[in-house]
Amino acid sequence: MTQKIAAKIALVTGASRGLGAAMAEQLALRGWHVVAVARTVGGLEELDDRVKSAGLPGAGGLTLAPMDVTNDDAMRHLCRSIHDRWGGLGLWVHAAVHATSLSPAGSLDQKDWDKSLAVNTRATGMLIPMVEPLLRAHDGTALFLDDPRAGQPFFGAYGATKAAQMALAKSWQAETARHGPRVVIATPAGMPTATRARFFPGEDRAPLAHPQDEARRILDTLWGKTQIP
């Protein structure tokens, strides 16, 4: 059964590059208005340029929000602004992530560890309560992107904090299964992103999926064409 999209307003956190940018671009090209959040102003401007240059009739627009998802006050103000302007959200895509360089657990850099906790885990725990009322208002969907690395050698900081993020998402998913908002967890294919390059330098990137293709696939499955793995 295909789920009805109640409001085509989307929030994409982590929208300046990689899959987050591809998701924001694809949503805008499909007629959504996207609130694109990221720290990198240049990446957001490039996203805006790509959407505008496509020149597709019926394309949506972008609201660029250059801010850090770990800044509670800024994110709270943004969510309030979304409520005041649109009344809620039809979709939240949480793609913001901090990827440390690979390191033995016994040699974790304290700054990298703290930033991984702040971006991958704490920010998610703070954003869910902020965004949930916006999604409830429009019968919306939250989409999380998994990358299961917990327990793999040298992935200590990233693997642990990403696993904690998924644990939060899965708890929220279980809690809201009956009354919403809908929470979906997708596992993208390997892509030639900056994040993956930090993990696998020198990897042959030719067989990897393009972020735009993965964004299309995930969005196509999100409302019922096929099941997201």
C-alpha cells in the first residue's frame, strides 16, 4: 500500500554533500520544499545551484540553513520557524554524521571521540523530540541511514556512535509504530563519498553506487514501491 504524503515539506540534516545532498536534491526535483541543514555554506549553495540549473517544471525550492546540528538553540529555533511557516513536516532525512579516521580503540583521539558523540549520538537524541511534533502535525516520516560498523576493527568511535544513533532510531520506531510518526531505517549501498574515502583510502570506487542513484532508490521505496532493506 502506498502511503499518502500529507505535506511536501522536508527537513534534511547533513545536506551539503554525499547522500544527504543527493536526497535534498532529489526531493526538490520531485516538487518538495527542502529545508537543507549543514555547516558547509559552499556545499549548500552548490546544492541550490544544481536544483535551479535543472530547470524542471514543478520542482520545489530550497531553504538553506547553514547551521550545526549540535547547536541546540539553533536547531530549536529552526524547528520553531518550520512550525510557524508550514505547520509541520512531511519528511525528515537525518544524514548528518561525523566520520573519524580509522584508529585502534586503544588510540582514540579525544577530540574525535567527543565530536563523534556530539554529532552522531547526542544531536540525534536532541533532534528527535524537536522534530517529532512537526512530523505528527503532517503525518510525516523520519528517515535514518544506517551504516553498521559496530565491532569492526578500527571503527571504534564511528561504529559505536553510529550504533547508538540507530538504537535511538529503533526505539523511536517501536514507540511510534501504532500512532506515528513513521520511522524508517534504510541501509544505503556503498558510495564514493568523502566519508567512505576516510575509511577505505585507495579503494576502487568504480563499482560503488552513485549517491544520486541511491537517493532515487530510497525515495522510490519510501512510500511503498518496494521494501527498503
